[in-house]
Amino acid sequence: MATSPRNVERLPHDRSHLLCLTDGDRGPSRILLDSIDRWTSAMLADDLAKDKAEGGYIMGRVISKQSGVIAGRYVVNRMIERWFQSCSASWSVDEGQMVSEEELILSIEGPSEGVLRCERVVLNIIGRMSGIATETSEWLNTSGGLPVACTRKTEWGLLDKWAVHVGGGLTHRLNREDALMIKENDLATMEIEVSDEGSAVANAVNRLDFEKEASFCTVEVCNTKQAIEAAKAWSECQKRRSGEERIVLLLDNMGPSRCSETAMELGREGLREWCILEGSGGIKREALGEWVSESGVDLVSTSAVNMGVNPLDISMIVGGE
């Protein structure tokens, strides 16, 4: 049997605090607002959708046609506030709330030309982001409490990350500047000279700026030997500086059984307490039970929660004046 996943109080993979303000008035952070503005302006430009305060006053009711978790409220509100000032949105559900089939999600009111010109982009946003939030929640329902994170494989950037968070998942790092990840291609560009005393991953760890990088640093490894070398170098550096942060070891394409062997070997070497183990690569929702019972990892990461996900089926029904 694998060693049980460690009790990691807060995984560094939870970067939601960088996307949503928690002090004072809750709402999108500056980086999420900037992302919303970039994506919505591009979508509106492609659809040639501009506000036009003409036509009779109407109400468009956005209705769910299947059950799911709603996401995209911040995005729609910001888009209407900035680009469709003749219209207003009134929500019947909160961000992250589960809706049933035929349930009212929100109403958009305003001149008919304005409401109809923003309709398609509004439906695309809510449909896609709610589809991701719903898929993520289904992964969490299957994972038995094992955290699930997305990756940097995204189609809508931070909007995907936010939708994963709404569904209960972890965002992982938001961009290259958010946290350091050392992967195979990074090692290839670092010009590290490997000696008998250590491997490339160990030497890469020894070269880190711990004051800057230690809070969230991920090193990709593909076998137990690399994991041991990286963890040993990390622990020695941390002991010298009296640091307590853990290294994230991304166990790439190793599967539950090899991850279990690695977790147990790290335990035998007295290194497990210095590590957060992340299982990644080819993980399927139907195999999560095996990851929970056998792998010994602290979380899994996958692009399956946000890439190629079916949007939530929703539609807008326009009423009279």
C-alpha cells in the first residue's frame, strides 16, 4: 500500500486569492479584470457586437437547459458595464451555485438592439465557464477529497482558471511569473554541468533563489531517482536557511503505482515531509479511485477539467416590453 497523502494545510496550487479580492468589497482582482477585458473585447470584436441603444425595451431571460454549476458572473457583469451601458443584468443565482434544468440564471434588460447584440457573447461566456465549473465539480465528487488542479493548458487563460476555482478545483500557477516550474526544457536551457555529486535537477534546485522562489516551486521529475535527488537538495538548502517551505515534485506520467513507490522511498529517506507530491499526465476521471487509494500523492493535476469540456447548455428567451 502507498503512504497516505500528507495533510497539506494549504496547497500553493490555490492561487484564487490572486484572482478575487477578499478584503472589503469582494470582486475580481486587477489581473482578472485585465484578462476579462482582453477576452471580452476580442469576442465582441469578432462578433461585430457593439452597443446600440435602439428599439423597444425588452428583457432577455437566460435559462439553463441542463443542471450544472454557474460561472462567469464577474465576466458578464464587467462586459455589460463596460461595453453595453444601455443594458443591465439581474442575476437569479450566485457564482458557483448549482442550477437545475429550466432554472432562471439571469435577466438582461435594455433596448432590443443592445440586448440582442450582446446575447451570443453572454451565452458563450456563461456556457463555457459553467461547463468547466461543472466538469471540475464532477472530478471533485469522484476524487474522494483528493485535490484536483488544472494546468497552464488553457483556451481562455485566467477565465479558465477562475472557472476551475468556482467548481472547487485548484488554479495551479497563473502564469510563468506567478511561480517557478522547472521542467525538462528549462533544464535544457540552464546549461547545468552534471557531476558525480548530483543530477541536473539537484543542481537546478541548488541554484534557486530561495528567498524569492521557495513559497511555490515545482520541479518536474519522471522517476524515483530524480525525485530523491531533488528533494534531498531542497531539504539541505532549506536546513541551511532554516526554511520550512516544501518543494512540489510533479511526478510526470508515472501512474499511481510508480508514484506510490516514489512516495514510500521518499519516506524511507526522511524526505517526504519536505515534499508536496503532484501526480500528473494522462489522468482520467474514471481512474481517480486508484489515485486516491494507491498513489500517495497530495493532489493530481490535469487539463481535462478545462480543455475540450462541453459547455453548459443554456439559452436566452426574450419577453415583451
